[in-house]
Amino acid sequence: MSRYLVVLSIMLCCIPLQAKVPGRDSTGYFLSFDKIKIYYEDKGEGFPVVLVHGFINTGDTWKRTELLKTLQEQGFRVITLDMRGNGKSDKPHNSEAYAKDAEAKDIIGLVGYLKISSYDVVGYSRGSIITARLLVHDKRIRKAVIGGMGTDFTNPDWPRRIMFYRALSGDSIAELAGVVKYIKDSKLDQQALAMMQKEQPSTPQSVLAKFKQPILVVVGDADEDKAKAKDLAAIFPNAQYVIVPGDHGGAMRSKEFAAEVISFLKR
């Protein structure tokens, strides 16, 4: 099936939950292709930018970054959402609900519901993995930012993904004990998060090498994935690689991260 038909079928399946017409400075829910309820916020009037959060995060995570504020100050239209399994969105416990690019389909459906014909996308950490899937399926993307991610996600048998799935499913894994405790203490939906890891998509390097859109690969100078992020940038035919201050969790909140992303999107 062509990318156009994939996008069209997703858009036809997505149903608004409110009678009001979606517009700027709106918040709400829509039913995705499989009737999963997705929460989103849509602010501003300029060129649309979709922000895709990472694992154990929500759309509100971006509100603690310089990027969201700077995008709004620079006149962009900013769309955030709680990915399925997170925040105010539905949290299905069956693995099928996260399979076959379900999370990317949510975003494709939301973009169609908001009547957006062209947009930029910024992903960070696991959000970058979903951003890669968006680039596979959605021709409406003008530019993409892949932050805090190296080449590991191109491997469908990525050991770290499997280890997270096992730990969240109840296996005792010492190096992830702190993460599991945080999830429990924060009252996050551990089963939904486990299914998310089980069905996390991968994108082969041969597919990444075909992306024609400009892509910014950005990583923190203290991020353990820094070297692999440089390797990732080398795969894309039209990519820029930049390093900003911070570790994996802190880089996306920095002024330097915001400045690099804004400069890239405005070119």
C-alpha cells in the first residue's frame, strides 16, 4: 500500500470526540484509527510543528523545555500529544494496540483531523523512533528533528528494548530496578508501558537512507548515545549533526537545543 493510501485510510478512521471544529489554541481528544482516545494540545497560528515525547513522558514534558516556549515566541503552531499508553490518552493493555505503527498512525490521524497539509516534526528519545516511522508513512512532513537517539533502534532485536520489556513485565533486572521503582512510585501504567516496549517499532538503515527530507540529528554532549547519534546522522542523505550541552534527560531542556532546532526549522 502506498504512503498516500496509508495516510488517507488513517484519516478516514479518526473521529473527533468534540462537535467543535479543531482550531488554534485548542485542547481535546480524538478517536484514533482503532478507537483509542488520544489527548492533544494545539497552540499558535504559524507553520505547524508536532512534538513527539519520549518514554515515560507526556506532551506536558515539552512545557518544561526551552523549545516549546521558543517555538511559540517565534510564531510556530505547536501541536503536542500524549502518546497512547501515556498521560491523558487511553492506555490499552493488549500488545496489539501498540503494534503495526499504531503510535505513528495516531499522529498521522491527528494531523489530518487538524487539517494540516504540511508540518515539521520534532522527536526526542523514543519519540525519535516514532518520528522515523512518520517519515516512512507521511509525505506531509517537511523537516524532522531526531533528538537523543543513535542507531540502536534500527535493530528489531535491540537488547535494551527487550530488557525494558522484561523488567516491566516483572523480571528482576538490577540495572533497571530504579526505573521500575520510579514507574510504580509515579503510579504510571506499567503494563501499558511494557506493551509499548514489546511492540516498539524499528526502521532498517536501508530505509532511513531513502529519506529525502532535511533531518537534524541532535544529541547531548554527555549522552551515552552521542557516538551512535553521529553514526545515525551519516545514514541520512540530507542530515545535519549537532551536539548540545547536557545528558540524555537534560539536553532537550537546554537553550542550545531550542536554538539549534529553531535555526534548522527556519532555514
